[in-house]
Amino acid sequence: MENFKSFFKKESTAGILLIFSAIFAIILANTPLANYYELLINTPVAVQIGKLEIAKPLLLWINDGLMAVFFLLVGLELKREMLQGELSQLSNVILPGIGAIGGMLVPAAVYLLFNYQNQTAAQGWAIPAATDIAFALGVLSLLGSQVPTSLKVFLTSLAIFDDIGAILIIAIFYTANISFSALLIATTCLILLFIINRIGVHERAPYFVIGMIMWVALLKSGVHATLAGVLLALFIPIKPDKEHAESMLHELEHELHGLVAFVILPLFAFANSGINLANVGLDYLLHNVPLGIACGLFFGKQIGIFSFCWLGIKLNLTRLPQGMSWTSLYGIALLCGIGFTMSLFIGSLAFEETGTNQLFDERLGIIIGSLLSGIVGYLVLKRVLKHG
């Protein structure tokens, strides 16, 4: 329980920092400093070793490189939770698992209701299917000690399933121009990781060297490079050896948490949230893409999570955890409409190879939907917990 309280404290603080990073980026993008902001995130950065060259603007180094570290941490947390944590017990898995399925299917359907006639716009169907756990827990933490542990555990578990869904979506749907030679190198790396895990290697260097090669291979393959972080995490040893009191997985998770929560995610939010609102009119706000995203996050998430959980309970597949009511479940479902980081990330993949960004800005829908979900979710839970 102490580990969970520590996790909640870190995640909630990180969520608040994310809010300030996003606000700062929006402010910069709407002042005379906007040109400098654009110059910064578009600064070309190149690394070359012989004929191998990786040249990208700073924004993509953050999105493809630093976010791979974020996905490494996500993968470590998923592995620990499924083997040793809350998700290792079937009774704790069913309700958040059912809720997560509804929380991905319904928002995607809501988005497609607005965009099914436009093949290019329809590529963004997965944007409102994501939940930002740091942001959601940040809002939940504003309610203080009156929040029951069951609510925190449910929200965290649901967000973990949501992360699994997001990872699968990225792997299956957001790949382009597959290079099979690069994919073969990545597959070889996976085999090597499996071998060194099975023979009991507990030094970090072999895992990180192979992981770095796999990241470069995936970057060149057309499969999104951040998946290298998740794949690497699957092979990090979860059991300690004779020389270490803690396993490599637990040590890495502890060490990476601060870096990801207080450096990588705020940088990502800063680099991806700078929307210029100077010429934003009602027609811009009502464009089918941002409108579909905002409605998917705000309406789709709450409807999907609450209705699927209600159905699962009525069918006796699961039950409400102790300390949770239907109204508090609804409040949590609202908070899950805060997509922000993961929605921004999926949005950058959905439209990166089209010119559609010149006609709309999906970030506007993400911010509006997330903001509405956070405010209404906070107000609902505050009222519920006050009278509870």
C-alpha cells in the first residue's frame, strides 16, 4: 500500500506539472515569442555513424526518442502489475478491463460519427481512445485525502489497460512503409533479449545496447520506434539475483519514474501543446476533427466506461469495489476523458504523413475535451465525496 501511495503522489504531482507545461507552451505560441518557440521545436538535430544517419527536428527527437523511455517505463509497470501487482489478481482485473474496452470503443465510434465520410480525417479515430494517467491522477489528487483508495486503484488499473490498448493500436494501425530488412534486425534483437533473459543476465549494459539497436531498427522500419521501449521492458528481469536485493525491473522503474514524470512528459507537453489561437473562429472549433476528438473524449469516454462497467456488473461478471458508488464510478469515467499526452502522441502519428494539419489542429480538440472532462469530473467527485 505504501508503494501505491508513493506512486499516486508522484503521478499527481506530475499531472500538475503537465498542466503548467501545456499552459506555458500555449502562452508562448500566442505572444511575440511564438517564432522562437517554433524555431526551438523545429531545430534540426542529426546523429551520424558512418552511413547510418538519423536527422530529425527536435520535436521528433522528443516524440520518437524521449517517448521511447516513457514507453519503457510503461512496459515495466505493465509487467510488474501483471505479475506481482494489482492486475495479478483476476478479481481486480475484470471491472477496469471491461471499462477500458468501453472507454476505447465508444470514443472511437463517436469520432467516426463525425469523420467517417473523410478517409484522411478518419485516420484519427484512435485519438480520443487514450487516457492520460498522470493528468487524471493529478486532478484526482486535488480532492485530497477524502479520495478512497479503491477509486485510485480503479483509475490506475483502467489507465494501465488503456495503455495496453494504445500500444496495440500504435503497433497495428500506425505503421507505414515497412522495411523488412530493418524489421528483421529488430526481430533479431528480440531473440537476443530473450536469450540473455533466459540465461540469467542481470547486468544492464547488454539489455540497453540491444535495446538501442532495436530502437534504431524500428525507427528505420516504419513501425513506430517508441514500441522498442515496451518490447525491451518485457525482457527486463523481474526477479532479483544473488548479488542484488532488488530486481533490475524494480530498480529501473524507480529510477526512471522521476525522469519520465518530471522531465520527459513535461517536455513532450511543452513541445506539442503550442497552439496559436489568433485566428481560431467558430468554424475552426466546429471542424469535424477537433469536434470529433472533443466529443469522443468528453462524451465517448464517460458513456463507454460507465455503460460497459454497468453491463459487466449487471451480468454478474464483476462487482463494484468496496468504497465505490455508481456516482463515483461516473466521476472516474469522466476523468478518463483526459486524453492529453497519449492523445497528442497518437494524433502526431495519425496525421504525420498527410497535409491535413494545414486545415485543422487536432490538438485543439484534445485540449478542449480533456479540459471539460477534468473540470466536470472534478466537480462530480467533489460533490460525491463531500456527501459520502
